[in-house]
Amino acid sequence: SSPLNLSVSTVPGSPNQMSASWSPPIPKNGIITAYTVYCNTSASQAYSEQVIGPNAPTVRSVVNGTTLTATFNTGLNPYTKYDCYVAANTSIGEGMQSKIVSNTTDESYTSSPLNLSASTVPGSPNQLSASWSPPIPKNGIITAYTVYCNTSASQAYPEQVIGPNVPTLRSVVNGTTLTATFNTGLNPYTKYDCYVTANTSVGEGISSQGVKGRTAESYPSSPLNLSVSTVPGSPNQLSASWSPPIPKNGIITAYTVYCNTSASQAYSEQVIGPNVATVRSVVNGTTLTATFNTGLNPYTKFDCYVTANTSVGEGFSSLVVTGRTAESYPSSPLNLSVSTVPGSPNQLSASWSPP
């Protein structure tokens, strides 16, 4: 007849095992030669995360007729519900099966989360947005997801200088959330390698495939090493050169050099109105020199600075550098007066004001 009191239990720490125990049938109707325990995936499988084919084979464990316990060591999946029963054998054959008992195997580490993507957050150059799908199988109840992002080994933006030991940044969300946004710690216009992991009660599982994401552009920092020099023989020109900003924070689309009459103008001979407009020269984002060809006065001190532009707009100005245009021919002296020298018939006396 049917074996009695079947009990099926989890084996702690062994997600691919279950343990079964039972009592012998009453009556035995012979000498019990073997017991066979059968377990198959449960028709009431409630764990949608655990995908099992419709034709999953029944797993069984055979023990001798005096043993009343069995452990399934192979063939079971983690965190899966199984329907189990036991039958006894005599020399005639296998008898009636016991009542069915259901049990779920222990949790395990999850497999890899799927379909990770990391994308720019428009207008937020210090953020990245990540989304993914849950792992299949989950192998347990997902308690958390952790997204990791670090500067990319294939960083293709030489303008973005990043130290070799930048720590990995991470964002942790609960087990039902499938998105995360990094709100701090990321640099503008920088490539990051990202991956995501899932946690069950056992711990952190296998990481997803890595993906690359890039933060948005921002305003560039200050251009460096501005130098402003005289153009020999060209008293209405100044020449400027500089180095690109570090970091650029994007693709530099233009540089703009501004020059205005210097507050420290020490050349009293050069009269300039107090409201002289700033003169500027705009060049493309790959050019690191500019020459002012119009709008400058000879032998005049100018305070100059340079800025860089990305798609976001104009960035921070460089340090101010002072330059002076070359000398030129003077304009006409003023108020010339010529007079007789009394008593000196061979002389004339002249006086004038400077130009």
C-alpha cells in the first residue's frame, strides 16, 4: 500500500537539493525491496521568475527497502516548487504512491540581469540613466539591484582627463525597481562602462553584460595658457594663442577672444574714451590662435581673455592677459606757433602741443 507521512524539506545552503523522509506502508504486503521518491515541477508553480519547460522530466531517487530517507543531489533547480511522492516495491513490483507533498528548493545566486542600457540624461551632464530586465531564472526573491559604472577603458575623448584610480560608482535600488539614475559622482561628457547585478537572500549574483554610456555635454572649463603679443609692423593688430580647457566637457565648437582697453593703461599720449566697446574675435573649435585685424588702436594696452563653447553654451573665461599693440606713425602735432626772436634777425622760435 502507500507509504505514509511523506515530508519533503529544503536543504539549507544547497539550492539544487531536497530531502525526503517517510514511514513504511501499512500493510507492507511483502518484503519492501526499495522505495522510489519522485519529484516533478509543480503544476502550481507560483514563481514566474523560474522558467521551466513544460516537459521537464520527473526526477527520482531510489533507496533500499530499509531506508526511509532520500536526498536529491542533482537535477533540481534553485527556488523551484516540486510535487513529490514516494512508492514502495516488493518482489511483485511498485506499489501505490503516497500522497503528494510540495516543497520549494532553497534560493541561490541569481543569473545575470538582462537588457541593460545606460543613456544620457539631457541637460544633466553629471547623470546617467540605466534600465534593465530581471534575470531568468531569478533563483530567489530579488531584494536589490546594484548598478556599477566606472570610467571606460575605451575612453575616446582625450579632452576629458580622468585619473587612473577613479573609484567605481554604484547605485542600489530595491528588488522591484528596474531603473536607476546616477545623480552624483559622474563627470560631464565622459564614457562609462556599466553593469548590473541582482541580490537574493544568498547574496549578489552574476553581473550582466557590460554596456557603455556617456554623460551629456556641459559648459567647458577655462582655456589655458593664453598669450597675447604684438604683431610687428601692424599697429592695429594683436595676436593671441592658448591651450584647450581641461576638461573640455564636450566638443568645443568655438573659441572667442575678448580684448578691451586696459584699466592699467599707462600711455597718456593715447586718448581713449571711457566707453570703448570690447573687441572680440571668434574662431572654430579646433583653432587655438586668433589675430585681431580691426578695432584696435596703435600703441595701446588691452586686457584680453578667451572662452570656449560647447553645444551647451559659452564656458568659463581664461585668466586675463594684457597685451600692447605696436607703435605707429604719430598723428599731427597741435597748436604750432612760430614767433620772432627779438634782436635775432636770423632766428625764429617755434612751440607746439603733442599729437
